[in-house]
Amino acid sequence: MDTREDDETARCDWCGIAVPDDGWVGLEVQRPVDVPGREDGWVDYAGGFFCSQEHAALWLAKPLPPPEPPTVLKEERVDWILLATTAVALVAAGLACVGLWTIVQWVVR
Ligand SMILES: [Zn+2]
């Protein structure tokens, strides 16, 4: 048996059997999560793929898994990258203006 094909085969999140490409049921649950220090909170997603509507209903009837921790630090890192990129772009634009002004002065003289 080809194990690579097994890795790519979707499996029911309730019973674990292989789910055919044309016979699966997808379920997604969104729920708000309070995050200390964030007024807008966080939305957590949970869900899975199932072999039948019955197994999706059995999964949904159980308590949902605990929400994944919010990636607040990741967003802060993106903010710093955006700020640094903007600063570099402004410095480059300023140097280009100085260079253009120097060329204009050199041509005029
Ligand atoms: Zn199933």
C-alpha cells in the first residue's frame, strides 16, 4: 500500500475511516473568545470533516475543544515588520529626493 496516498486521504474526525472526495460533510464552528488586553476579542474556529451527517452531529454534541491561544505576539511582530519597512521606504524616498535635487542642480549649472 502506498503510504503517501494514505497521508493525503481525508479521514473522518469522529470514526477515522477514509472519507471519499465526493462524500464528506464539513463542519465549522466560530466562537468569540475574550482575550485580556484586547477590546475586540478573538474569534476561535473549530471543526472537521466527517463521513456522514450523523458523525458530524455526534462531534458537535460533545463539548468543543478548548480554543487555541490567540496569536497576539505574532500580530505585534507583523506590526514591527510593517513599521520597519515603512521607515526604510521613507528613508529611501528622502535619499532619492536629495539625489534628484543634486542632479538638477548639477544640470542647471
Ligand atoms: Zn465517521
